[in-house]
Amino acid sequence: MSAILDELKHVVATLEAEGHALAGKARSVLTHYEEEAAAIVNGVKPVLADLRTGIAADVTDAVTRVEAAVAKVEALVQQPPAGS
């Protein structure tokens, strides 16, 4: 009976050691993926900033053109009719 208990204790000790090893591997994989995700996010940030800057510039240009067109229309509307 003692041999069976010793063998069971050995199995439990082996399983515990393997569990700790697996937990360590899982932590390592998680850390790797966290680092990869951070690199992706950090790589995307400048692209998004450039995109935001480009969109803002395009919108500003469009607004400027609309304001100029409105000013032209206002000037035409304020002119007295031809022949009066």
C-alpha cells in the first residue's frame, strides 16, 4: 500500500510541476501577445494622426472654397439688376 501512495504522491508532484511549467509558458505567450498588440497600436497611432491631419486640412480647404463661393453669390445678389 505504501508503494501505491508513494507513486500517487510522485504523480501529484509531477502534475504540479507540469502545471507550473504550463502556467509559465502561458504567461510567456500572453506577454508576447501583449507586446505584439502594443507594437501594433503604437504603429497605428502615427498613421491615425496623419489621417486626422489630412482630413482636417481637406475639410479646411473645402470650407474655404464654400466660403469663397458664398461670398461670390452674396456679391452677385447685392449688385443692382442689369439695366436698372
